[in-house]
Amino acid sequence: MTQIAVHLVVNDPATAADWYAEVLGAQEVSRVPLPDGRPLTVELRVGDTVLAVAGEWPDRGLRTPAALGGSPAAFHLPVSDVDAAYDRAIAAGATAFEPPHDAFWGDRTAQFLDPSGHRWAVNRHLRDVPADEMAEHVAAMFA
């Protein structure tokens, strides 16, 4: 396990686990079942990161970003082919947030919202950008 494990509130843990496996290549590690057989949580592994998913429980303050109107955070995942990862996510029901492009900081990147509203950025490093070039881009953005 990495220093920080991620626990996401999703619409349906079983469906989300399948979605993350299809789109992000997640591997299921374990499930904690409810008495009726539905999963309370599903633990996944994406690379070296633990990603646990659990359903909404509004009485305990557990809501999806979609239910709350958005998320202030984005998860970044390195991938070998940003365009293919983005296309796979969109085809599987993700909402486009930012199409694939070469970013000024040296990465090819794209962002999408998963079906529960979590924002994901997929990235591939293209080149190291010198600090002065980075500063020029930032200055131009905020001019």
C-alpha cells in the first residue's frame, strides 16, 4: 500500500469496480459484502495504489461528487497512451472535462469525470520543461 490510500464514494460499488477495471486497468483485491450480497466496499489496486470504492450513505455524509455538484480534486494517472485512455473512458460513459492535448508543463494530458463525478487526469510525460520556459507560460496565462 502507498502512504495514502484512496477511498471513493460511488453510485454503485460493483458497477464502479467494473468501470475502473475496464477504463483504468484496476485489479480487484477484495470485497466486503452486505447481508443481501451487494458489496459494501470493493478494494482495487491501480498500479501500486489502493483504491477502495463504497456506495453513498447520505446519513453519514458520504456522497458522490456528482451528488455534491462537483469535486475540487483530480486524480492523476500516468498512462502510455493518453488519447486511447481518454477515448476508452468516454466510450465507457465518462463525461469529457478536457480533451487530450500537449500541455505547457511537458505532458500529454486529458481529463474526464467518471460516472460518479470523480475527476481523472491521464498523463504521459513528453519532455522536461526548463523553469524559465514554465514561468513564461504561467505569466502569459495570468497576464
